[in-house]
Amino acid sequence: MEDKSCNITGYFKKWDQDIKRAESLLASDQFFLEGLLVLSCYIGALGRLRYPKETHDWKSYKTIVWEYSRQKEIYGNIDLLFFYQWPKLKLANDKVYKSINNYSELVNIFKSEFGDETVIKSDPRRYQTREELVGLAKSHGTAGFDKSNFEKHIELFSNNQILYQFLRCEAVHNMRFPLFNSVYSPEQGKTTYEDNHQINRDVILATVKNVFASLGKECIEKIKWPGEL
């Protein structure tokens, strides 16, 4: 048992070194995108380690973030801009997204309360709890409002889903990073990156560090490998 404990401790020390290297990439203008890509992959890897029997990558990814990142107040938020815009995105024909009822009516309610796409793009009220949105829909007396349907599918517009969909998937498959804007400076002759979402670089780095710390602490205390928890 002592050998196992030492092996587990050593294993997480190696992870700590890897995360610090990724953090150094993130701090560099030149290698910022590489740092994001590595950190995103680390979240996925930790999710697969913790939930080895889970066959869906998205589920292990989102679950590890939700259960171990200690940032539920951020990842539980619903991004109204995403909610407004999804019919214009490549997700428009995704049958899971199309399962939400009364979509058009709900958009009109939320726009009347918070503003349209132009207004909320840079407004903190862009990010709302599902409880707030449920209460708002109910208070407007939406005809045939299906609370259970809404609560089930509104999670698709959460920051947790956005982290997976627009960081992990876009970065890994398309080398795109839509949560950040690139800005080229002719004077300096270099490109820098600006955060454009509540899930900014600090949140992403904290997510990886917290997942790693929480999972490592649990494994070391219980003397179990991630997949044995």
C-alpha cells in the first residue's frame, strides 16, 4: 500500500510539472494558443482518467469540470448570446438543440428583459442562472411553457457546454479559438489575444489547476488511482 501511495503522489507531481509548462505557454504571446490547446486537452485527459468507463468524451469532460473545478458559479451560467445565436451556427441542425420547446417565444422574453444581441454582447447580464431564466419564463406566462424540457435543454447553452464545444472541440479539431480575439500590432510586429467571454484565460487556467488539485487530493487521501474512485 505504501508503494502505491508513493506512486500516486509521484504521478500527480508529474502532472503538476506539465501544467506549469502549459501555464508558461499561456503567459507567452507567441505560444498563447498552444497553451490553450494543451490546457484544454489536459481537462479532457483528466476527465478520461477519472471516468474511464464513460464512453462519451463530452460527458467525462463536462463532468470533471462540474465536479472538480470548484467553479460551478461560472460553469452553471447560461450564455444568452449563445442562446440567441445558435440557429445561425453550425449547431442549428443539431437535433438535441432543436429539442427545446417554445424557443422563439423564450428568445423574445429574454430580449425584452435583457436586450438583444448587440446590447448583451458586452453586458454582464449576458450570463444568467437557469433559475433566473425559468422564473422569467414562468412570470411571462409563456403558453405551454414546459419547465422540465427547458431545464433539461438549457444546459446546452451553459458555460460548461461552451468550454467543451468552443474551446475543446474547436481547438482540437479546427485550431480555432472563438473565445479569444486576435489583435495584430504593426508597431510591435506581433499578435496578442484578448478575452471575449466570461470563460477567460484566468478561468481556464484555474479550471485545470483546480481539477488537478481536487482530483489529486482525493486520490492521495484515498490511495486510489483516478479510475478507482
